Amino acid sequence: MVKKNIYDASASALGYIYQVRYALLLALQKLRNVDDPDNCFISIEILDDIAFEENGTPTELLQAKYHGNAGNLTDRSSDLWKTIRIWSEMMTDPLQTFESATFSLITTESSAPETIASLLSEDKTRRDAGKAVIAMQKIAAETENKTNAAGYSAFNSLELWQQKKLVNSIYIICNSPTIMDVDSKIKKELILSVSDNHVDAFSSRLEGIWFKRAIEVMSSPSENGIGLGEIRSAIDDLRTQFLPSNLPSDYDEVEPEYIDIDNDNRIFVEQLRLLGVNDRVIKNAIINYYRAFEQRSRWSRDGLVKPGELKTYMKILQDEWDNRSSLLEMKCDLSDENQKLDMGKDLYAICQTDGAKPIRPEFKSEYVARGTYHDLSDNRKIGWHPDYDTLLQSSNDKGVA
């Protein structure tokens, strides 16, 4: 087994994942208490690791420090003084106002009694900001610790009233939940939005939406945060997808990494070639086949479909194909090759449009039906050309020869 390098980048990656995941937890908790979600925004890596703004004014700034191994947040901890440096510099920034903001350091580490972390805890029985200021002034006067020098300098540069104001606004939250515990807490926040047996699937989809939006905002020069109203809308939308009459749609915009039409010898592709359709039609078929396969698989993994539901659905589509095919055959002269080609094209077009029956009444994404037809075609349970069985066998015989 390969031994991990202590400087492995995975630790840093976990820190970022923790930060974004913790931000979602805080946003969900905030949603319960905020008066107007549309006027409250959460940002990541803009004002601070995590920050809340209401009506354009910063109200909460948070630093999140994740450590995989147990430890203590000591008075000379680099996590503490890096954070103090950032917040001290904010206090002197003429372009920002933090009059009513609170500053929170959230860490998975513990704190000992009478340490700065303990004196600035949320617990009123232990909290003593006055003592904390004195302790911080004393430590910041030290010169031996080069690692914390910038933090000491920034704190010392503040006027006494600024130091007191800052420290009075600081809350240090130790023993914060681990990255997996945060996941559990997020699910608890969502328990009223979905049935108990589907909360895992619901949470993973919300987190997917959240991570995508967080990356978009952090990458955008014009966006500064995510409105809590947007999160509320995402939850409401997901809630409708998890109703008994619906299912979540996860693959509307997903495509296979690689499409090679010329060398694709799958049977459902060969069935389309029998009709002489163009590459655009084949490409769409490949995409829908992929999306439908992935979607059915995810529904099954997440336990969102009832036992036998997918099998029943495939039978419904097969019956739909059989009915449409029989009606078209009435108008077709099966001795005429051109008419048989036209019939096959018409049958395919109908099954991909009007015949794309949803798996549940409220499910609107047609790629599942379209792609599932191709799954049936790939297993030769249905076909488009009236002579598809014979033609496929002939093609296979030629390939073997």
C-alpha cells in the first residue's frame, strides 16, 4: 500500500470541499431564520472563506479550518493568527464596513480551558472577550514566532478600540463537525423536504447544484454571492421531482465523453443505418441512449424506482412501438422497398416524439423514453425497418464471413 505524503494535496482538497459543504449547511440553517431570503446572500472566498450579506451589508464572516486529525487550537496556533490577520486588515479597510458583522472561526480542533479559543466561544459561561484581548495583546508582542509575525503585526496595527471591537465580535467554534458529519447535518436540515428513505438522494442532488453554483460564482468576475432565495428555489424544484408522480431528471445536459459514429457497431446504431438516416440523427440517438442508461441506473442505485417499475416501463414502450408499427403497416406496401424505408423512418420519428411516454405522469424529460427505445432496439426487441430482424442477421453473417 502506498504511504501518503504528509504534504499530499488531498488534505488541501478536503479543506476546500469542507468549506463549500459547510457553507451549504450554514445557508440551510440561515433559511430557517432569515426574513427575506431574496435579500440575503452567501459568498465563498470573496469577503472571507464564507460570508453572509443582508441588503448589501456584511453580517457574518466565517473562516473554516478543517483538520483530518484531532488537535487543539492553541493560543499561538497559525490557524488562529492567520485568521486574526485577515480580520484585522478588514477593520482598517476604508472601502468596507463591518459595523454589525460577527466574525467566526470554525475549526474541527478542540480548545483547552482559559485559552483564547475558549474565552471567545459561543458558550456564555466561558466567554470573556476582555480577557481574550489582554491575552492576544501579550502574545502579539512576542517576536520569536516568525510564522505568526504577520498576524501579530496586523493586530498590533489596530487602535485599542478597534482591537476591542474586533475581539468582541469574534466567536471561535471548536469541535465543529467533520466533513462527513456536515453531510449528516445537511440531511437533517432537508428531512422535511422529502421522505426519509429518499433524503440521501435528495441531498446529493442539492449538493451537486450547490457545488456547481459555488464554482460558477467563484469563477465569475461579476457575481458576488448566491441568494438564499436561489437555494430555496432549488429545494422547491427538487421537492417536486421527488413526488410519487415524478422522478428526478439528472442527465438533461450530459453527453458521452467520446462519440465515434463511423465505428459504432452497436445494434441500435445499425438499426438506424438500415433506414439511411444522417449522422445527426445517429448522434442524437447515441446521446439519448447514454442519458437514459445513466438515468435508469442512478434511479435504481438511489432506490427511487419501485421493484419491477423499469421492467414494466420498458414493456409499455415496447407495446407502444408495436401499436404504432401495426398501424403504419396498414398503409405500407411491404413489397415496395422505398415504402418500407419510409415506414421505418415514420415509425422512428413517432416513437421519438408522440410515442415518448414518460415513466411517471409528471416526469417531463423525454431523453429517458427516447433512449430506452434504443435500449429495446439494441436488444432487438423492437426495430424500425419492417425487415430489421432479417437485415440485421444478414449484416451479422457478412461480418462473420
